Amino acid sequence: MTRVLSTPPAMAPGCLARAPQPVLPAPGGGGLVLRPWERADAAAFLSAYQDEETRRWHTHRPSTEAEVREWFEGYRQDWEREKGCHWAVARDGGEVLGRMALRGVDFADGVANAAYWVLPAARGAGVASRALAVLSAWALEDIGFHRLELDHSTRNHASCRVAAKAGYRLEGTRRNAAVHDDGRHDMHLHARVRGD
């Protein structure tokens, strides 16, 4: 059954896929960029999920480089189908430092969900908050999303700091909303809206 909207969609389909996925430079020096994932990034991507802290907060994990490359192909298709946007956070376009993504893209409401991680060597240096701020500015100002959300375990204090530094306001707690390796977690919900 086709869904009929009583109001026009907040965003027109095609606003992503009409152009190649962009490289997004971060202001502030240091050569930090968000760029599409490349096949050569598979080892760095996989290494993130071998880190205990990353594993603690991410239960959907690849186990081989071949599986990572399948994920990368899915990421490329997400862009083409306007289902999501996935970037490597890299220095000078080379060394991978982390990941940024928009998932759950909803053109009808103009909403998407942000997700991220950084490799251990990049933690504590503002990489995640700078990259999230760049992604958010692009999504809200250039593409036309109205609201970006993100959630994280209430026990993940580092992720909470990243969200706050990037301008995402804490809106509340979703009780028992996600399963992690050690059981169910309450999740903080943060959001940033156009004009914040």
C-alpha cells in the first residue's frame, strides 16, 4: 500500500543521490575530513570493533575484512537509495580516525539519526565532536534536514560529551531502549534542529 501524505514532504527525494557523496572538510586545522569509505579502509574499520570500548557500545560488529567490504558496499547503496550516509573520519584524506553516519533518513519529516565512533588513538582530541559538528552543519544547512537525533547508553559519558559539544541538546531518557553485551541499557536521546 502506498503511503499518502496529507502534507508535502519536508525534503524532496533526490536531494542526496543527485550528486556524488561529498568530502566534508572540518574547520579548525589539522586536515580533518569526512570522506566516503574506501576498500583500503577495511583493516582500520575492523580494528575499531576489536577495541573493547567500541565493542562495549556497538553490538552489530563485523568479524572479517571481507564482511567490512560488504558493509562498505551497503553504505554505497544507502547513498544511492537515499537510505543513509556513511563517512570515514580521516586526517588529510588518509589515516582513518573514526566513523560518522546518518541513518534512518526520513524525507517526509526531514529527520535522520547520527551515529559515530573514533579509534582509540583519536579519543580525547575533539575528533568526534568536530566531525559530528561538520556532518550536522552539512545535513541541516546544505541538505535541508530539520532535525537530527542521536542516542547512546546513559552509561556512555564520552558519547554524551561529544553530543553536547556538537550542539545536540539532551531531550530525555528512553528506558530499557537498547540491548548491549551486558544487558538492556537506558538511552539518552539528544537532538539538534535547524536554527539551534
